[in-house]
Amino acid sequence: MKKLLLGILVIGSISSCNSDNITNPSEDVSSTTESSDLVKRGCPSEEIRQEALKNSSELRQRFAALEANTEKFANDLKIGKVLADGTVEIPVIVNVLYNTTAENVSDARIAEQIAVLNQDYTATNSDVNKIPTEFQVVSSGDTKVKFRLVNTIRKKTNTKSWRTNDAMKKASSGGIDATSPTNYLNMWVVGKMTSQGSTILGYATFPESAGLWNDGVVIAAPFFGKTGASSPFNLGRTATHEVGHYLNLRHIWGDANCGNDLVADTPTQTTANYGKPSYPLYNTCSGVQRSVMFMNYMDYVDDAAMFMFSAGQKTRMQSVVATSGARAGLRVY
């Protein structure tokens, strides 16, 4: 298990994270995967974050304050200080940008995606019983975060493929402007998304971007919801993963070889996992061999292979929606 290391992070020291599109050098060579040969799960959220941090001293200050508050909240919990109102219900605006009829995801599919988020974040998902005994003791249970659809905004566009440059978030560039991003989780659903020739499932902003014009989550339509979505990412877990970033969760491997995701109860692992690994899947970091928590929503496995958050991740999420947290504005709507 890792020790939680928080505080002001030097941007230069964290910009050397591994690419999200690396192959998995898992030490368990007997492990097999069943991902599509065409698409692997990829999420450039951390890389986009690092670029934004490099270019903005204001974002770096907000990032430092965010991590300091997260550490304070975690320490406060140890002495009995908890959120006054329990569960925080996050209001959601879904912005749909479509070029073809198939990309104009239905109201039913949007409702389906919100339902998946609520199941995954309250640990009422039907596959929660698959959590290995080893990790049941550190599973999050109900994270006390829920989601409620408030509005859906639709717009037909001539854009056939979007990049990760936030163009979909500006009406001036053919997108849809965010609705009060301080008070609502904005989700943009776009037909197709690529970066450097690779298919992108989704990406998100982190809490230091709370309330800014580009704050929110972007999901490519083929990986949004369940009905009609593309296997093996057709259970709505891309949104679960990206909303995790929105609530200040990092990739479980810390975006570096044996990296640190700033969560104490997630085992250190060498890098991302793909497909459907078999438990136990052993990695060795700092001379210690352990089974990794590949079934965590913040890894890169297929939708059917991810089904848990950890208690430490719950603490990080709760800290940002607390009354003193970076996303406290989600409480007021």
C-alpha cells in the first residue's frame, strides 16, 4: 500500500508521466485480454491537465490548494469531522453534439448512463460482488455521491471528428457553451474523438478547473451509456472513469511506472491494465510483489472488468464536494 503524499507538486516532476496509450507490461504473462484489436481504452485527462498546469500559474495555485484541502479533509475524517448533509447529489447537464442520427444519443440512453453512474458511485452495481476478498476490506461502498439529470441540450454539427482541444465546449467553435459550470456537471457527448490518430473514449477536467468555461466531462458517443454502445466499452464505465477525474481521482497507476495515485489503499502497480485480466494479477514495485486492483474504475480495463472504487478514493471525492471543497458549488442549484 502507498503512503499518501500530498502538498504542492512541482510541475516539472510530474510531467514525465507515461502516455495513456502504452502497452501493459504486466508481470503475469499468463494473463489474457479480450479488448478489441481496433480500440484500447485511452484517457488523456492527466496529460491535458499537465499541459494546462504548465501554461497557467493560476491553475497551478488552484491545483496546490486543491491537494492541500484534500489532505486536510482526510485528516479531519480521522478525528470525526464528516460532511453535514451526507450524500451530495450532483446536477448534470448533457450536451449532445451530433453529425449523424446515430450520434444523437436518445433520452433513454442518457437516462441509462445516469443510472450507471448512480449504481457505480453508490456501490449498487450488479457486479460489485466480484470484488476479490482481498480488496473488499478497502472497497468504498457508497461514496455518498449521486447524480441527477437536469437538462439535455442538443445541437447538429458539421464536425465529424473532435479533438481534445475543448472546441466542443464553445459555441463559437461549433460546440455548446457550458451551463453554469460552477453549479452543474456538464457532460459533452460527441460523435467521434481522436488525438494524434488514436481513438479517444473520453476526457475530463480536474477540480482545479472548477467553474471555468471548459469544466466538465467529454465522452465519445460510441462509449456513452449501454444500449448501442461499442463493445468492450458498452457498460457506461467510460463516464464512471471520467467523472472520477472530475472528482479528483488520478489513474490508479499514477501515470508513471510504479507511480503514486495519492490514494493509500490502492496497491502500487507498474502501469495500466487492459482487457479482462484474471485475479490475482501480480506486479512488483520497490521490491514488493502484490496483486494489483485492476478492477478499479480508474484503471484501463474493459467495462466488464471494472467494478469498484476504494475507500481512499471515496475520501478524495468527498473532499472536493465538501462545503469547503473545490466543487462546493455543486451543492447550490
